[in-house]
Amino acid sequence: METVTVTLQNEHARRLLEELQALGALTILPAATATPRPPVTFNAISVSTKGFKFNREEANER
């Protein structure tokens, strides 16, 4: 079993999901019972450029 969150763009999509629920293919739960995911945090990285030589002419050729 897999839990997904879906944003419905129109009433046709809602009817389609309700038909799938009637067939037993899925279960629709109210949004209040859905558990929100914690926000994703990203940590910064650092790349050492010590000893890096930039050749402007070579870069302009590309």
C-alpha cells in the first residue's frame, strides 16, 4: 500500500477518483487525517577552488 497526496484540478478528476474508490482500487480519506511530511532541509556544501586557474580565453572559445 502507498499513500499519496493529490491536488484535484477539476471536478472530473474527483469523479474519476470516486469511481475508482467504488471499484475498490483506492481509498479516499479526508485531508484532516493525512499526516503532513516534515519540511526538507538542505545543507550548503563548500568546494575548494585553491589551485584552480581560470583561463578566460579558453572559456570564451566554448
